[in-house]
Amino acid sequence: MGQISRPKFDVFNSGWGPTPLSPHVNTPVPNDAAPVATPQPPGGSFIVQLQPLARPAPGPQTLIVRLGGVAPGGAVVSFYLLQACHVIAGRSVRPTGALTSYDLVLTPAEIARITDYTKLQVLVAT
């Protein structure tokens, strides 16, 4: 059976609100009526610590980030899976309009870079 890890606490926040961020992005069912937001780009960045995970069984591993955009032309938003301060994987998207889930499926090489599933974090930056 798969594991799900949601944000546990804020590690860093520059320009996003409402604070603290983690309770707003830690909901089992997304609350699209009250997302975290930043002023028009460049809007800063934030890092949240994920809840600890046990080492999973071999197979696919996916980071899912839900993003929306309202800036004209759509601002680029980058999100990264970190282990402590080391980048495991990342992706940049140009979200527009309604909130949408973006999947970052980890490659075998990215999965191999994870040595401690209790220290995973997510960085979001505009």
C-alpha cells in the first residue's frame, strides 16, 4: 500500500500567506477556496517539511503539487523535492487559472538519491 506525506511545518517562507503555510496545504481534500498565495511575481518562495515516511517498497514515487495562477501570461512556478537542503528532483510549470495538480514522477536515479525519507521537504518558488 502506498504512503502519503503532507506538510508538517514551515521551514522557510518569503512572501507567501497566510502563515503558517503548512496547515493550509496539509489538507487531505484540497481547499481551493482558501489556497496559499503570493503577490504577483516574483513572489518569493517557501519550503515545508513533509511528514516522515518509511522507506517504500520498490516502484513509482510521485510528488504531487497543486498550483493555480492568475498573473497575465502565467508566471513560471518551480517546485522541488528536497532531502534536507539537497535537490532530489524538480519541475517548472506555468499554471494559469484554476488550481491543478501537477505530478512529478521520480526517476530511478532520483529515487536512489533519497537516503532518508524522514527529511523530505518541498520548495515552491516563483
